[in-house]
Amino acid sequence: VSLVDDLTSALGPGAVLTEPDDVAAYCTDWRGAGSGRPLCVVRPGSTAEVSTAVRLCHEAGTPVVPHGGGTGLSGGALPDDSGSQVVLSLARLRAVRGVDAAGDTLTVEAGVVLADVQAAAASVDRLFPLSLASEGSCTIGGNLATNAGGTAVLRYGMARDLVLGLEVVLPDGRVWDGLRPLRKDNTGYDLTQLFVGSEGTLGIITAATLRLFPATPRHATAWLALPSVEAAVSLLPVVRSRSGGSLAAYELVSREALDTVLRHVPAARDAFGEPHEWYALVELAGAATDDSLDDALEAALAEGFEQSLVADAVVAGSPSQRESLWLLREGISEAQNHDGASLKHDVSVPVTLLPELLADTAARLDAVLPGVRLVTYGHVGDGNVHHNLAAPVGGSGDDLRAAAGDLADAIYDAVAERGGSISAEHGLGTTKRDANAARKDPVELDLMRSIKQALDPAGLMNPGKVLPADSP
Amino acid sequence: VSLVDDLTSALGPGAVLTEPDDVAAYCTDWRGAGSGRPLCVVRPGSTAEVSTAVRLCHEAGTPVVPHGGGTGLSGGALPDDSGSQVVLSLARLRAVRGVDAAGDTLTVEAGVVLADVQAAAASVDRLFPLSLASEGSCTIGGNLATNAGGTAVLRYGMARDLVLGLEVVLPDGRVWDGLRPLRKDNTGYDLTQLFVGSEGTLGIITAATLRLFPATPRHATAWLALPSVEAAVSLLPVVRSRSGGSLAAYELVSREALDTVLRHVPAARDAFGEPHEWYALVELAGAATDDSLDDALEAALAEGFEQSLVADAVVAGSPSQRESLWLLREGISEAQNHDGASLKHDVSVPVTLLPELLADTAARLDAVLPGVRLVTYGHVGDGNVHHNLAAPVGGSGDDLRAAAGDLADAIYDAVAERGGSISAEHGLGTTKRDANAARKDPVELDLMRSIKQALDPAGLMNPGKVLPADSP
């Protein structure tokens, strides 16, 4: 009997897809179509069924590729083209298992869409702060497997900082129930954080107990024109000290990025009469009873003007004005999809090194492909910027793609020389796996291989992601 | 040549202690004297020397017991009585390697005393928030190895939440340099969090890059009398929603704990004319420019009185009054040292289950040893309480010690039935190792053993701590 037959009799015929038209959606992610071709796609409906499916694959010696919302940018959820891998979709694990408003915790299954997690928290007057461009389609399981970032990291941390416990199906099909809603627990190694960010290479996250926070329905939001990236970095501690714990977002946008939005997003309007090199979106957020936000923002901006860190500013006077300001930041990703070929990069350095990193990177890229357009934006408070590269004005996407490897090396080298990360948020998947292995401390790579070998000795969990598949 | 000779020639004679008088200090911790007897104590002066010492021990097949400030409560830093283990003290690794105020990071060696870490942060107008009773003698390496908690967890998290990167000497002597000062880095498994809280069983932390926060020199502090633990739990969200991000401490103290302080700490004074069952210390903290704290505290207390959650309250009007209020909480640990035999426990449950946990625990303990005094205090916002048991009035310490095992089982069973942790802050060491192994999910224990085996195949790093030494 074949594995596909075994899976079908265990999970039911509707849960196993083999037709090319049906599986195509599982071979593509937000970067675009991959070249993958799976043996089949399985869609289990419960943790027990995930366990069964993984056990059957383990017995057959067949690799398993976990798949969430399909919004990854590094190929981590895509099968290879061997036709021998089973894609395991978590999309049917959609239950909100429980919410404890008084205890500020929420337990959800892996396939719940991030926006629905946010809504479940909001329904009990709490905040689940993880927020990113794909929140309408990405799933919490994928967010945790890849340790997603987004716009709220500055205040609340990465996905890993928002999880208290996990339920994980291990490579041999056993289930680890680590769904503990505890704030403090020093009774062993931190397995939760080991699975978070491991991109499905050590096991499959099937459910998570998440941390909730007080709702922050009040906002004070400003869109700033800045003379330089240096000014953005220098303004951050000013805003922070004026706003106490209420600083919720501090996002950087380059003129090139804003221009892309203004070209492709119909509702977007430039907030100022003249162009500036850099912009920042600054937002404070607080409780319904918190009426200190406007004053705090005003005091911070006054200090920023006084120190010549701010060239111009618009403060949102209404929720709809706030939305228009956020559109200038959040529209970038969509606008770029309409703007021809784009090479996406996602790097970080210590915050204070951002200005020199950006200058050095621009110079190196221009030497590789003169005129290449560098669309830069991101989370300046975290030292994290997205460099999305577009072809020179009048140039072709083919030239851009032909130079992709050299352009990537230029970006990575500039980052590596400053002790930075070549993948701050997006993970390694397949697209950054080798560039990372080439630059990483061999001792660290060796530790990672030891852990992979210990937890997945047969090498069947998402092979070829994070670590090269042929690793010893 | 013997290992002691090898260590002496590699590190110098002053760095290797063998005389019983010299090694005695390394065989005791804050619980009291252990029965340990090491082969020797080595005191390397640098990461390179730690590496050399560990390599020599590895070649000799000799176990290594890392030792920090000696303030542990679970025996994790003590050698066994075989005379065959090498205690490796980190006390000479005392350098502050660097501070980046603009980037909000600090890099220190493992032997730096926690109070000195706090001072290094304060010297650049920043806060390193980890704060606990032993901060004058515990070291940051030990704080990280045990994932220390303390009074600032509610706002800033545990020790693991305060670290960005580590330098670790591995069991074979290799050095992993993971001292990355990055806020975001998704380029592999989270090795940092694996070493944090592993109690020296996977490697020896020799340095860490820590997160700094804005200084919070302004405080609003209140000492509250509460009608019940339920009231303490219900008041927490009220204070939280009134204080935004500024809630810095929310500590529970029982009348029994306060009485112990009033008996043994000369400067301590009861804040109220009549006794109450429960007390809470509540503190908001903010920037020098933040003048909203007093109003926020007042609004929260007004709401607390209105809802009958607060019976009486004293607000500190000056820094010295603030100090006297804190003395009522921080004096407990010292007061208990003067109060005869004490059995220390440290448990957590979801916050909302605290009231029933405390009632159930008291009943179970009284059934084991009628009249046993339960000195309860702790971090109610984290669902974490310390149960320190003292002999019944007029009873003997010997009776208490004789019942220690049954009393511990009563406490652990009450916690386990509520999905709690039998060691919220203090770790497992040797004293809670077996109780934990008996109650832990076998799948989780097996994962822990796999990781131990992968990183320390010879089983030489702090054997017998965390996991039973005879584990497969």
C-alpha cells in the first residue's frame, strides 16, 4: 500500500490532495510561484490527525513540509521538485480553544489567521499585538514557526515574545503538550523558544497559548519629514523618554518607498507640499482612560524641531486621518507588487549603525548595477530595514534578476561587516539558507546541526530549510 | 600527570584551590551548607581560560560544576560529595566589556555582580531592570543560567527576556560567540534561550549582551491592605488599565510574612493601626519628565476603594517613605533567616487560580503538620508565590524537617492539579530535580534528555542537575 493510500484511509479522501490543480496553491508563496511538486498535500483536521499523518510519513521515510497561510518570503513552506515530499497544511486547525481575559492568555490552533487571533483578543477587550502586512492571510502557526516581526516589535517584541506555551507534533508523530499558560516556569529547558523560529524543521506547531495585553484604543499618530536617517535614530530616544511605555510604532520610509506608494495606491496622498529624503511614522497608544498621549507626542515633536531632527510634521486629528498616514507605510508592500520585479531583503544591525549601513549599502549596490532603485523602509527602532530592489528607471527586470546574486552579496557583506543579520524577520527557508551558512560562525552551525540531529534523526521535518539538507 | 596539576600549570597556582578551607565557600549556597566535596575549585580569569579549563576536564572525563555568586536556592551550583567534580567559578570574569547607550545594550562578563550591572546601566542613564533580594552578591552569569525572576518581571519579564546574546563555553571547551546586540535576527535556532535557564548543564555562560531600558527615576508607590487574595487578583487589571505601561511592581505579602518582618527587622513599622490578612506593594515608575504617575495611582486606588478591593492604603510621600514601604516586602527573606528553620518553595499557577491555590495549599499543609506556619509572599502579577514554611508556634525545627517531604508533596500536588509550576523562579538544581521528573510529561523529559545528549554527549556539564544523572 502506498503512503498516499495510507494517508487517505487514515484522514479521509477529502483530506488528501493529489491533483495538480489542487496542490498548486501549496507550491507558491508571497514571493511568487515556486517550482515545487509534492507527492500530495494532506489537510488534517485536528492535532490527533496531524500526529497520525506525521507518524505515517515517518514510518514511510517520507519528508514532511508544514504549510500555514502561504505568505512566507523565504520559501520555507514550499516542497521541493522531487515529487516525494508531503505538504502538511494546518489550515483546518482553526479553533480558538480558550480565552482567559483575567489571566491575559489565549489558546489557539495553528491554522487560525492572525487577524482572527487579533479579533479574539479584541472580543474580550485585550490586545494581541502581533501585526504585519499579511495579517489577513498568514496563520499564527506560521507566525510562530518563523518568529514573525512586524510593526509592534518595538513595544511588544517578536512573535517569540508573545507565546507562553506550545503544542507540537514531533517528527515521529508524538505530541508534546506544552500549552502552559504560566508567566514563570523554571522546570527545564526552554523547548518553546527552540520550536519558535525553527521553521518547521524540528516539529510542527499545532497550537499555542499566547500572551494578551491591555487594549490600547487611544492613539496619537504623526507622520514626520526627516532630514536624514541619523535624525530618525537620534529622535527615537527623545520620543521614548517623552512617551514612557506608550510608544507603539516608529517606522522609517524612504522617499523612493513613498513615491512607489503614491504611484500605485490610489488613496495615498503626500502629506507635505515638498518632497523630503526620509519620513517616519510615530505612534503612541494607550488605554481608553489615557489622555496623556497627545501632550506627550507634542512635547516629543517640539523637542525634535528644536534639535533640528524633524523638518515637518502632520499629526492625525481623527481615526480616518490616522488611517491615511498608516496607508503611506502599509501600502508599500502592495505598491511594490505593481511596480515590476523586486528583490526583497530584510536586514538588521544595531540601531546606531543604521545610517552608515544605508549609505554603504547604496554605494555598493550602485557599483553592482548602476541606477538600481533601493526602496528602503522598516522598523528603525529595531535596527531593521527592508531593502527592496527595483530595476533602474528604464531598465529591465531581467537585468535586475541577472544581477540578483551580486546585489544580495553586496547587501549581506555590508550587514556582516557590522555584525548584523541577513534575515531579521523573514527567516532562512531555502532562499537565504546558503548565504547564511556561508557567513555563520561554524560553532553555531554545528550546534544547530546537533539539535536538528537530536530531535529529527531521520531528517524528515522540512528538510533543506534553515540548514543545507546535506549537512552531516 | 593529574588533572589538578594540568589545571594548575595552565591557569597558574593561584587559580586552583584544593585546601578544604578554601573550597568550603563553594560548597554552600543561600539554602545553607551542602555536603559537597570537589576535586578542586578553578578560578579562570578570562573566557580563554574557562575554555582551557573545560577542555582539560573534558579530556580527563571529569565533571564540571559552574559556580556564580553562590546565592542559588536549589543546589544547582554545588558539587556532589564524590570528590571527583571540578567547581569552576566565574567570579574573576568581572569586566564590563562595553555599553552602547544609544543602542540600549550592555555587554558584561558572567562574574559581574547584578548590582554592578544595574550600576553600569545607571551610569549612562539607563535601567537594567532585573532586581532580586540577592542582587548584592548574585552574578549575571548565574542569573541567566537559572533564568532569574524577581520584582520587575511584571513589566520587563524574566532574565531570559533581558538578554540579546551570549558567549558560551561548550562542554568540549569550544567557545560559541553569540554576543549579537541585535533586536531581530531570524537566522537559525534560538540557542541563546536554550542556554538561559539550563543551569549550566549544556555549557557555561561567560558573557552576555543585555537589553537596557529608559531610566525610571520617578515613582509612585503604595502599600495596600487587602481583604483577600481575590481582591489582589481583581485589583491588578484596574491598576494596569489606569497606569498604562508604568506599572512596575505588584507584590503580595501575607500577614504571617509581615509579622516575621516586624519581629526581626528593627527599622520595619506596620503602616496601619490594625492588622489585615493581606497586603500589596504597588509601584508605578516613569521617566523624569513623567508627572502622570501620582494621578494614575490615585485614580487606581479610588477605583479599588469603590469596588471594595482595597481596605486601606498608604502612599509614599518621599523617597525615604518609599524605602520604608519596600522594606516590608524586601525584608522578608532576611527576617526568615532569623526565624528558625524554613522550607522554601516557589510555585506558580495562572494568575486567576492563585486564590484557590492558596486556600487549598493551606488546608493540605495543615493536614500534614497541624499548625505549620505558611509564610506566603511573592509576585501576584506573575501568578508566582513563595511559600516558606516555618514550624508551628512552640513546635520544633526537627519536626518541620522530618515532615519536609510530605509538606513538599502537598504543595506540589496542589500546584500540579492546576497546571502550575513547582519551580517558578528558583530552578531545579538537585533539590527539585526528582519531584519535577516525577510530575513532568514524559515526552518533554525525553526532549530534554535528547538535547542534553546532543550538546553534552559525555555528560560532564553539571551532571545530576535539572535531569537525574542516571537518565539514559
